[in-house]
Amino acid sequence: MASKSGKGKIVLASGVFDLLHLGHVKFLEEAKKAGGKNAWLIVVIARDSTVEKMKGKKPIMSEDQRCQLVEALKVVDSALLGHEILDIGEVIKDIKPDVIALGYDQEDMMKQVLDYLNRNQINIKVIRIEKYVETLDSSSKIKQEIIDKRDRLSYAESKFGRF
């Protein structure tokens, strides 16, 4: 794809990207940097059904909304929805990346990718992007903060009445 036409290396990143936050943006910026000058960043967004299988619950935002939000980021060259049935080999065959960038929390994905590459004797650089540490650096923390604020407000209203 892009590397064959002289534009630079293709970097593949993937994730859920539910409740898009600064940690996601920093992850994608670092992923693109890993491809060097003129890299082309393609991001695969996990399907709602895949997220439900992996995490036991659907994301808050729909797959289409998550995909559109990620694609709207300046650092992203293309965003697309993943396969209904998660198959890392199919994704690699479709995109033909030069670099695969994985997040700090994608340990299982790292194992699947390395197993696939080794089994098929494919030479693709695989990197791990370190966690961006910020107060609200994950969707789970954002969700918990919303719940905590709701609970504090409910408690205050029960004690002092509605504000």
C-alpha cells in the first residue's frame, strides 16, 4: 500500500477507543512516529461484538461513532472497522503493514501477532507503546469518575435537597 508507492511505512494500530481521551491520542501519535517520516497510520476499530466477547459488555459508543471519531484525528490517515470475527492474520493480509503498534494493555494481542508472524515467517516490526500517564488516562477511569460524581451528587441531594 503506502510503502510501495513511496509515501512511507504503513503503521497498523488497533483498539476499542471507547470514550476517546488523551491517552488514545498519545498512543496514536507514538504509533505513527514509529513508522518514521511520511508514515501512514491505519487504525482498526474493534467491532461492538468483539468488544462484548472480550470485555463482557458492549462499548458506550457505537462502533461507527468510534470509527468516525478516530478517523477525524489529525494523526490518523485511515480508520476502519475490524472483522466481525477477530482474525489477526486476515487484518495483516488486508493491510500489509510495515509496523504493528500495540498498546501497553494489549498483551494478548501481542502474543497473537507474534505467534502469527513467527508461524508464517513474516517480518513485520512489532512495537509496544508505553502508557501515557495522566489523571484520566483510560476509558475505565473516565467511567468511574462519572459514577463517583453522580454518587456524590446523589448523596448531597439526599442530605441537603436538590441544588
